[in-house]
Amino acid sequence: QVQLVESGGGLVQPGGSLRLSCAASGSGFSIYVMGWYRQAPGKQREMVATITSVGSTNYADSVKGRFTISRDNAKNTVYLQMNSLKPEDTADYYCRATGFGRQYWGKGTPVTVSL
């Protein structure tokens, strides 16, 4: 069983930056594929970025060059550094862990990009 807790969301102006964190409890963190997803009001949840156990990353086209996913296996934590934020990045951001045939989700943290 893995529990995920996101933090770091908030209100930021366009062009600003935020860093989201996702702390995982339970064993086996280093093996899991970790990902960040987001869901804007009235829209489906979408993949933002993923990172494998060996550090291979994948990004949605809409965030390439602006967002960076990273992980610290010693701290059981995955991060999402978000730069050059745009109003269309406004959404609830969720952390996901996938491995051993299971998936786990956090409860999300809200990000609002507005003047």
C-alpha cells in the first residue's frame, strides 16, 4: 500500500513558478513509475509528466521546456518544477504511483495561474 500526499500548489501570476512535491509512504518507492497529472474544471484528467525508476522522463507537449519532473528516492518524493506558468496550466494536480500491477493516487493540490 502506498499513500501519496501532494503539496506546493497555490496562486501564481502568469510567468511565475511553482514547485510541487509528492511525498510517498510505504515501501518500494524507488521501483514505482511516478507521474504528475492534472484536471482542469470541466475537462478530463491528463498526463503532465512521468518519471521511471531509472529517471527516464516523459512530458505532455503543452509543458515541454517549462516543467521538469524529478525524484529523490532517498526521500520517497517526486517533484514537479513548473516555470513560465500560463493561465491554461490552472488545474488540480495529482500524483500517481504505478507498479507491481497497481496504481495509487494522491488527493491533489490546486494550482491557479491568474493576475
